Amino acid sequence: MRQADGKSDRDRGSQAIVSFRSVSKRYDHKSLVVDNLDLDIVRGEFLTLLGPSGSGKTTTLMMLAGFEWPTSGTIHMDGADITDLPPYRRDMGVVFQSYALFPHMTIAENIAFPLAVRKIEAAEKKRRVAEALDLVHLADYADRRPSQLSGGQQQRVALARSLVYKPRMVLMDEPLGALDKSLREQMQMEIKQIHQQLGVTFVYVTHDQEEALTMSDRVAVFHQGKIQQISSPIEIYTRPQTRFVAGFLGETNMLEGTVIAMNGEAAEIRLAGGAVLRGRAGEGISAGGRAALVVRPETILQERGSSNALEGRLTDQHFHGDHIRVRVSLDGGQSLQLKIKPDICGGNAQVGDTLALTIPEEGALILA
Ligand SMILES: Nc1ncnc2c1ncn2[C@@H]1O[C@H](COP(=O)(O)OP(=O)(O)O)[C@@H](O)[C@H]1O
Ligand SMILES: [Mg+2]
């Protein structure tokens, strides 16, 4: 598969810390929950597994942690086959949505627990716990119990506990799911900072697309046990390779039509209403085939361009402060969502008006 930075999978293989090869998983003889997964995790990266509920993210993470085993396929870490290795021999820090702290132990004892299990001697243990407490800004809370801390603070303790024995990787499964929005955003920044500070490989699971886009070096989009696309956040957002990825990440318009010409990287599509538009050609489209022109609402310009112009009738508009959401209907019955800046709109377009629009060719994708 082509990657955002132009490197082939072969190049990545050499810097991979973990490689999944043809990994499938089924529970109880039912359908495949993870379906023939190939995945290279790059050393030091922040990789997010993103997808709707039930798409196989947690199962993939649990196979990496060693709490679940593949039905078939292999997982290698640093060249060694770890497919059947128990969790405690994989050297991975794991953080779950539920903090799973020990209620009867202090914060310092909770964080020290993995070191005690590993029989690290007392002075070293004390030093590392202090370091981990500093890292998550909880130095003053060492002697409290978990019940005396807020949800966000408890999750920081869980994070410190996962980092304290310097694991080879940190795995996190929806760790911020229980927190309210502002605390979640603050923790996203803190986790990202810790990643940058430590340089350890992070694999992070979420169903929140915004969280995935802000935190990650790469995002793997899961759908029905398969990775639909894996690339940088910008690539995933601006160049989705499938309709599923386009629809799952942010708002998008999909205008149905027929491909009428292919021209290298570009293609032309005729919409049901007759308009002909050019866009970047997605994989697997061919002249004569059905396809959709995929364009983000914020990409469409309210002006008459020299190419890729079309007209639509304004059916409704809503003011949202920093932008106006506009819906127009096109000839042929399809409709289009736009997000425009208030100053450009001027506020004087009315429902029923005909608007001249332009879809910049580089912002339009034609997908099968
Ligand atoms: N222990 C289990 N036993 C049986 N089915 C499971 C088990 N864990 C998960 N599943 C099923 O596997 C599918 C994928 O689940 P999961 O990996 O948790 O997805 P996600 O984390 O993306 O929501 C779901 O349909 C779920 O019901
Ligand atoms: Mg899950």
C-alpha cells in the first residue's frame, strides 16, 4: 500500500517494532472479528486504532498485549515471535478505560506495584515512582488513596503505573472515555507530551475521530475487522481512500454519478443532474463505472470558478458563529452541504436563491 510519506511497507518493516501478519480472530466459532490483519507498528510512533464500536480495535490491542490470542497468523516484536507469549513477558504498559487502581493502596504504592512484581530494589523503586509521579504532575498526591482523586487524576495514576517500569510499548484502550470534554482535551495534550518526552511507542484505541486526528502520528481506520486505511491524520482526512473512511472522519458530501473520463491522477464524473466535475481519482474507478464525488463542506467555494463550477438552490442556512452552514439542492435531486465564512457570505443570500459554487479540483476525490 502507498503510504503518506512515500515509504513502502518493505521500508517500514525494517523500522517496525511490531508486525502483525495475516492475523485473524474469531470468538466462539462466530464470524471474524479481526480479518487477515497485516500491520507494522513503527518504533517510537503514536499510532491510533480508530473505528466504530465493534470494528475489532480492542481485540487487536488485546492480541498485542497478550490477553487474547489470534485464531491464525503471527505477531512479531523486535524480530521475535510473540504470538503465544504471555502478557507479563511482553513488557508492555497497558491502560484501560476503567482505571483498575488498587483502592486500598496509596497512589505511590499503586505506581510502585509493577516494580514490586519485578523485584526492583527499594531505592531504585522510590526514585522511579517519584519520576513517574512528576511526569503526570501528581508529585503532591503520593500518599493519597485513589478514592480521594478525581477521574482525570486517577487516569494519570494509571498512566504513571504503565510507564514506571519503562515498557517497550504503551497500549491504551479508550483511556479518556469516562472524562468530560475539557478534561479529555487536557489529557490528550498531556499524553501527547509524555509520548514526545519519552519517545516510547504508543498504540492508542479510540472511536473519537477528533481525538485520533489531534494525537496521532498515524491513524489506522478499522471497519469490520479490517484496516481500511493507515496514514497520517492529514492524509486520512484530505485523501480518504474509501467511502467509509471519508464518512467516518468528519462531515463529507458524496455526490453520486458516472465516471466519464480518466486522466492520470484525475478523473471526470457526470452527476445525475448533468454537471461534469473533475477530481482526484481514487483506487478502483474506471470510465463508465458508478462513483461518488467526495468533498468536504469547508472546501466548496461560493463563487463562480472558471472550471468545476456548478449551481445550486439554497434550501437552508444556519449561523454557527465562526461559520455558516448552508444546504443547497442541485439539479437531479442531490444536495450539498457547505460551511462558509460569514464575511464571505455577507448574510444576504436567501432561501430560494441560486448560488454559484466551485469545487476546487484538488479538494475533490472520486471514489468507487
Ligand atoms: N470475549 C469476547 N467474546 C465474544 N465476542 C467478543 C469478545 N470480545 C469482543 N467480542 C466481539 O467482537 C467484536 C469486536 O469487538 P471489539 O474488538 O471489542 O471491538 P471495538 O473495540 O472496536 O469496539 C464485537 O462484535 C464484540 O461483540
Ligand atoms: Mg473497544
